[in-house]
Amino acid sequence: MSDSREAVLGRIRRALLRPGPGHGRAHGGPNRVQSPPDRKGATGLFDQFQEQSARVGGEPRICTDVEEVLECLQDLVADAGYRRVAVSNHEICRRHGVAQRLSELLPEVSVWREEGDAEIRGSRTQNSRQLAQADLSITGADFLIAESGTVLIASSGASRQISLLPTAHLALATPDQVYPDLAAVFQQLGTTLEEGRLPAALTMITGPSRTADIEKVLIKGAHGPVRQLTWLIGGAG
């Protein structure tokens, strides 16, 4: 019995050591993605991302620069009647001063900037309550997956709740964050993070929240935002 067990385990070990198709490798070829796509390639991939995201109810678009993002945000808030907006501590939001700019442009709207250390300092309950009352949350995306129209958030600069609790979620991204598939994303994570360690949590969002568990009736917003918007900054030109 022991010999048979060792034989089986030995075959499993040998199989795991042999690189097979998928998992970031082309069939019989080298690694598919060694670095983020260039600008031209990313724009083409975002076309695919737009198509796939729209198929599952997402709302993707390309903005020339952050000024166009702010103009579109004003239209979005006015058209939807949003009155409470939460902005994450993600790097792209900090870099463009999204919370401050929105507060200046929309004084009638309550704009709340999430603190990056909210969970660490024990204020998670209060943080959750505020986010649950938000009409719109704005975060950055760490990766966009063209194959499925998926937004992936891996950064520790924002809580996991900010993309899940508000009524609508907007993810901001740049051309170099668009990848062909999940295998390419994991390969990039393995080469850029310290010692190849993955983040504590990866949030993958494919379209708005929806379910048809009850009598096969499609219901949006059952487990998350009713709307999922993804805007690429600087994708045209």
C-alpha cells in the first residue's frame, strides 16, 4: 500500500514540475507576456475589453485626460442624481486629486475621501456604514483583463468594501494596465511584487452585480453595485 501511495505521489510531483499549456504560456512557446503592453497594444486590448465588458452590462469608455474624466463625472452625477460620492485612496485617485476636484466642481454633492488605513485603525464598522450609504464610489484599477472585460483591484491603497457596497462603482485605469487575460496578469504580479508574493486579496469585477438564483429572474445589485463603469484615461491619442 505504501509503495503504491509513493508511486502516485511521485507521478503528481513530476507532473507539477512539467510546464503545460495555459498558465501564462503559449502552447510549446515562451511566456506570452513579459511586460505591460505598449500604448498601441493597450488601446487595441481596451477595444476588446470594451466589447466584453458591455456584453455583461458594464459601462466602459475612453477619456482623453483627467479633465474629460471630471467633465464626464459631473454629467454622471447630475444624470443619475447621485448625492454621496466616496473616493478611494488608490494611487490614481490621489495623483489626480479626484476627491478635491470633485468637491470644488460639485459643492452640492457630499464627496468623501476614504482613508487608506481605515481598517487598520479599527474604524472598519464606521467605514462600512459610510460606504453603504454612498451612491457612487471611485477607485483605481490595477489591471483590466481584455478577454473577459474584468476589472482587477489588487492595491492595498483602498479597502475591499469601496468597490462592493455603493450603488455604482467607477474604476479608473491607464493604458499600461490593460492585459490580454488572467494568465498574463498573474505572470506580471509574480515578476513585479516582492519575492513574487501575491496581495492578501484580489477583487475581480466583471460587470455589475447580478443574480438569477431565485426563479431564474435576473436581479441587479443583489451582491454589489448596480452599475459598473470603467474609464481609461489617456487611451485616445
